[in-house]
Amino acid sequence: MPSTMPSWPQSALDKARNVRLLALDVDGVMSDGSLLFSASGDELKAFNILDGLGIKLLMNAGIEVAVITGRSSPLTERRMNNLGIPHLMQGREDKRTALLELTATLSLEPDAIGYMGDDLPDLAAIQYAGFGITVPNAHWFVQQHADYCTTIGGGRGAVREVCDLILSAQGKLDSALAGFLEPR
């Protein structure tokens, strides 16, 4: 049975309509939050390919994407470079301050910002952003204070869900998807 386009709440669509920057946490949002280490101590991390394409579609539509993470990881840097994400802020445990710095550089007001995080260090940034987003595997207190909680878990395509939501709210989803259709 084919899937249907999601039906997002009107309140989320209204907030997403203004987004010019989507800032993302990594662990628990772009990954499932697991930290894996090899026997030699190398860190391993899994990113969802659906999220990557969603991010590229968002950037192609003229929406800035940033990553703000409390940890520093060469794997995160490599993945963000592969995606072409221009704003990567690692080792930033105060996510709100990092977000304020970024939005000052980009001259954006809070209502033009979407921030997606899953745990308590993300909460101040979620509350500052005009569109605060979390995931169902987030801490319950974060879920209580977010504007929207995705239906898909972090590391499982939740970022793609948000990218599609933003593109839909701004009337850009159909044209973003049309390029993937075979001409008839």
C-alpha cells in the first residue's frame, strides 16, 4: 500500500512558513543518540540517508542549515562537509548562545529560525527559535516545550520529516520533488 503525504498540524505549518534557518543538534536528532566505539577506541556513528537528502533539498530551496552540537567529532565534521552544510558549531554545550551568534551573523530574527534538538541542553535554543522542534525519543520535558514533535524518531528520518514540513509550509515541496519524477 502506498504511503500518503503527511498531514502536519496547522500550528506547525504556520511556524515553518517563516523558517529561513534550520539548526540541528546531532546526537539524538541526526543520529539515534548511540555512541559506538570500536575495540581500538574509534568512534562510530550512523546518520540516516533520508535526512541527508532532505537537508540538501532544503538548502536547494534557499533555506540555511546549521548544526550545533555539544560534542566534537571528526565523523560529524565529515558528514556535514559531505552534505555541504556551511555552518557547523561543535563543542558548543550552550546551544542558545551558539544559535544567537549564528543568527546575528545571518541577521535573522527568532521567528525565522527552526531549531531541532532532543535533550535538556537544547531546550533554551528550542524555546528561543520561532519553530522549536523535537523528536519522540527526546526527554519528556523537552517534548513539553517544543512547538512540534516529529512522528519519526531521531536518527530514523526525523530531520527529513521536518525538511518536508518546512518545504510544504513554504509551497516549495512539490517543485523539490518534481525533479525526481520521470517525464511522461
